[in-house]
Amino acid sequence: MAVLDFVFDILTLVLPIPVISRLQTGKRQMYSIIGIFWLGFICVIASALRIYYTHAFLSIDANSSEAWITSIVSANSLWVIIEANFSIIAVCLPTLSGSLKSRLTT
């Protein structure tokens, strides 16, 4: 399931690139759109690392030390949190632009 999520993340980032490159907007707005996609790319990297650590956790044998198991679980939890938080930020940024612009100009 995690690999499928990773593939969909990649498709979500790659498919709109031709459309975005043809947009006739100002440089500032174009840079904002590119920045949001870079946040999405960070989410993809976090997803890949989460998959790696989940695989490492599932391949732990019975002779592994407790410290090793704890470090694998901690790293996996860290990347789950990073992926979720950056995803929320990337999704909310377009709607926040109007309110941030009005607060910064006053």
C-alpha cells in the first residue's frame, strides 16, 4: 500500500508540470506554484524514507538489539510525521496566500 501511495505522489507531481509551464502568470505567482510543488517533492522523499524504514522494521530478526529496534521505529515515526505535516502545509498554502497578503500589507 505504501508503494502505491509513493507512485501516486510521483504522478501527482509530474502530471501537472506541462500545464504549469504554459501558464501565463507573473514571476511571483509562478515561483509560488513551484515552491508548493517543491514541498510536495519533500513529501515524496519523506514517503520514500518511510517505506525504507518500514521495510527495515519488518525485516528485523529475533536476534536484533532493543536499541536497533527502537531506532528503526523512531526513524519510521519521524518520517511519517514529516510526510503528514509537509503534505498539510503544501495543501493549505494556496488558500493562505490571500490572508497572508492582506496581513502583510497592513
